[in-house]
Amino acid sequence: MTDHAGVPMTLAALRALARAKLRAVGLAEDHAEAVAETMVAGERDGCASHGIYRLLVAAASVRAGVVVPDAVPVVSRPGKALVRVDGGGGFAQLAFARGLPVLVAAAREHGIAALALNHVVHFAALWPEVEALAREGLVALACTPSHAWVAPAGGTQPVFGTNPIAFGWPRPAGDPFVFDFATSAVARGEIELHRRAGLPVPEEWGYDAEGAPTTDAKAVLDGAMRTFGGHKGSALAAMVELLAGPLIGDLTSRESLALDDGRGGSPVGGELIVAIDPAGFLGEATTAHLARAEAMFAAIEAQGARLPSARRYAARAHSLAEGVVVPAALHAEIMAIGAA
Ligand code: NDP
Ligand code: PYC
């Protein structure tokens, strides 16, 4: 049933639609499955900028020839505690799925291990990576550069990507503690959604192409985004560039944008994921670190503040029970994907 606000869908129906559309633009079955899962999970968790809207983004990247649609990820071990997956130019989701069990085993064996995803196309959020690891009892950190869209603090011309950082911590009873955010003032996807809706953006989000502050979403997309927290976000954005670019032999955001050469595809490059087994420092038997973390979480919540991921898990519970509502205009655009 369609109403003026949107199209109600079960998660199963949304997953089937996403897979069918990704197959229709030419993605191989295993990629379509992995990519659809990420998009449906974002929509389920109430993350509009990285939910099913990303079907339009992924389809555009495939059409632009930025993605290798049937890439076969290759897993290797450059060191005892190091895992590499060469994604072969495909979307990052399948590469991560191939590397995940190897990373988990390496972290359990060595106490800490790192996974480099190389030569992948990234349109997605990073929380799925750290949540999956935290559900294995591991502490996790992930980051990736993107395209040069963000000006350094003190400048107005793009150098950095929107460069997200995600962190996951296991909890003894229930869902892991997870946060995941861009080092820009906001994800670029959020500005794209404002542009699509014809809405202004806060002046703190970016500059126009002349370097002047603006509330025009398109002007920011054509100009430069700002980092969050001034010089602090700027330094973190630089760290992400270095860790998930040159350190793992992959592209910086400037290099990714240059490679795109105006095609308008999603960023190409690497992602670094670090997994730590608490037993490596503390010994197998103890769970004291978990209890002490719980005490800190309780102190946060006791004063009415919420934990990052509290909103996510509430949205997830609601979507699992009730399904989701896809905005009508977005649904129509999705239905047009792959249609003659
Ligand atoms: P937000 O600024 O919305 O921040 C999201 C994070 O902050 C979530 O962990 C969220 O938890 C938490 N949070 C938000 N509000 C509060 C609050 N009041 N109290 C406590 N915690 C809070 O996200 P961004 O716009 O920066 O990024 C959105 C997504 O975009 C991310 O998932 C990121 O990975 C993705 N992205 C991907 C890029 C890529 O290159 N692949 C580039 C840039 C962004 P909760 O979920 O519970 O609300
Ligand atoms: O929203 O900034 C963003 C983004 C970049 C790549 C994927 N999402």
C-alpha cells in the first residue's frame, strides 16, 4: 500500500528488492547479497543517509564504471597478526565478509590483529564492521577515507574525505556499545538528503566554492564541507587519511577523487579495521573489564545522557517488529533502477 508519506515494507521485502535492483545493474550474486544486507541494515536502524537510499548511489557507481561488479576478493596474510583482503575493485562489503573470520581468528591468537581492505569501493557506514567484531567479544576500531570533500580547519578548500571512525565494545548482557560517525560536521549523505528535499543546511556544515559560509546544500556539495570540532576533527580526519591510506598502501581522499575523474562514483581505496581480544592483556578468565565498562555506561545514563547506539538498537527493534517506511519519492526512484 502506498500513502503520501511512504511505502511500508517488511525487511524481507526490502532485502529482496535491493538484491533484485543490484542484480539488475549487473552486480554478481554474492556482491548483491552482501551490499543489500548493509543497506537494509542501515534502513532498519533508522540511518537514512546510509540506508536504502544507497541503492541509488551504488547503482550510479556501477553505471559509471567505478565498480568491478563481479570482483573476487583475495585474502592474504602479510604478517602473523595482519590480514589483507584485496577487493579487486568491488564493493567493500564482500571483501569484509571474506576477511572477518580470518581477522577474528588472528585477534584471538595474537591478542590484537588488523585487517586492511584494499582496492574497494566504499558507499557505506562502518558500524556493521565493529558491531560484528564486538559480537565476537572483541574490541574494534575501523576507519576509511573517502573523496576529498572536506576542508581542513583554518582552510576552505577540500583535502580530506568525510573519513568516518567507528568503535565497538562488547557488553555482557545485550547489544555492543557502538559509535560510528564522520569526522566532517556531518556525513555527505546527510547533505545530499537535504539537497534532495530542498532544505537548507546549518552554516557550520560547509562553504561554497568561493570559501564563503552558506546554508545552500548544493553550494556545500560543490564547495567544501567542514570538519566537526574545528582543529580536533581536522586532525582526526588527517589520521584516518594516513591510517587507511598510505599506511596500508591505499589511496588518500584526494587520490580517490582524482581517480574518479568526474564520474561521480563512490570513493575507491582502503579501510583499516583493528580487532583486540581483551584476553590478550587480561587473561582468559577475567571479565572485570566488562564490569568496569558497565559501571561507566551506567554513570552516563544515570544523568539522562544516552549511549551512542541506544537510538540504533531502539530503531532496530521497531523495524524488526513493524518493518520500515520508504519515502515515496525514493521508492519510485528505486523502482526505476534497471527499468529500460
Ligand atoms: P552522526 O553525526 O549522526 O553521529 C552518529 C553517531 O553518533 C552514532 O554512533 C550515534 O548513535 C551517535 N549519536 C548521535 N547523537 C547522539 C547523542 N545525542 N548521544 C549519544 N550518541 C549520539 O553521524 P554522521 O553523519 O557523522 O555519520 C553517519 C554515517 O555515515 C556513519 O554511519 C558513517 O560510517 C557514515 N559515513 C561513511 C563514510 C564512508 O566513507 N564510508 C563517510 C562518512 C560517513 P545512534 O546510532 O544510536 O544514534
Ligand atoms: O556520507 O560522507 C558520506 C559517505 C561517503 C562515502 C560513503 N558515505
